[in-house]
Amino acid sequence: MSDLTALSRFMSYALRHAPEAAGLELDGEGWAEVSDLVRGAQAAGHPLTDALLRKIVRTSDKQRFRLSDDGRRIRASQGHSVAVDLQLSPVVPPETLFHGTATRFLAAIQAEGLKPGSRQHVHLSDTEETATAVGRRHGRAVVLRVAAGAMHRDGFAFYRSENGVWLTEHVPPRFLDAPMPDRR
């Protein structure tokens, strides 16, 4: 694992799940001072600098982080298990979205639907390829089709994070189509 990857993972952990790991206090919208994150990461043994932080934000293929317009604050784009309000407005989703997971979770998902677990929202993708990549991170991948348009018409709210991930609170089983196996 590269140094940038390790630092990015620590930043994700601190900004999404455990601000105390970097001595941070997130505001209600998930923002922290860049200088506080750098200082807290260093105190926790992670050699983060302002320049490295900005490089991670700029070069992240998943755009997991966002800097404020003045560049003084940072937050994670989505995936929080700590309570934050990202100030996202509901949007109309496409008819179909996708969710990648591991085959070992399939029985529970078919019985209970998709739940956010420790996060605030269920994460959905607008492409099968992205969902497959997500599913592979957890084991042998399976991709579920989500009838997002039908959910929306039934009153479910959808949001789109700053980095393009689709978010909703729960996907009941009736809105899930048969899984698509990993074709790799």
C-alpha cells in the first residue's frame, strides 16, 4: 500500500467514522479544519502534511473528500457513520441503479433489503461496472439492480453526493431484481 493510500484511508476513517482518532470535532455538516486534521494525523503517527492532504483530495479517483471554497476546511463526500448533514437536496434518480456486494450477504439482503448498516445511507452506483468493483472489495461480487425510479414514485428520497454516489435510506426487497454474478 502506498503512503498516499494509507494517508487517504486514515483521512476517511477520521472524517467519516472516528473524528476522535485525529482529535477532530466535525461541525454539523461534517467539516473539519484542514490544519486540525494535519495536526491530528501527525499526532496519531501519520505523516500527513498540508501539501499531501491537498494532493490526496486532488488526485483521488473516487473524489472522497471536498475542500471548502476557501480551502481551509475539509469533509468526506459521503459514507459517514457519524451523524452529519451533508445538505444534499433530494433528486430524481434514474430508473435503475446498482448495488455491489459480496455473495455471502445475499440471503440477508433478499430477506431484509439493503440497509445502511453503520452508515447513514445505502450507497448505490449508476453503472454495473462501478457496483461490481465495490462488491469485489467485500469478497466474491454480486450486483443487484435497484428499481430506483419505482422507489422514487413510491415516495423514497434519493440524494447524489458530491462525488456522484447515489444515496437512499433503505431499499426494500421488492425493489431489488435478481443478482447479476461477477463476470470477471
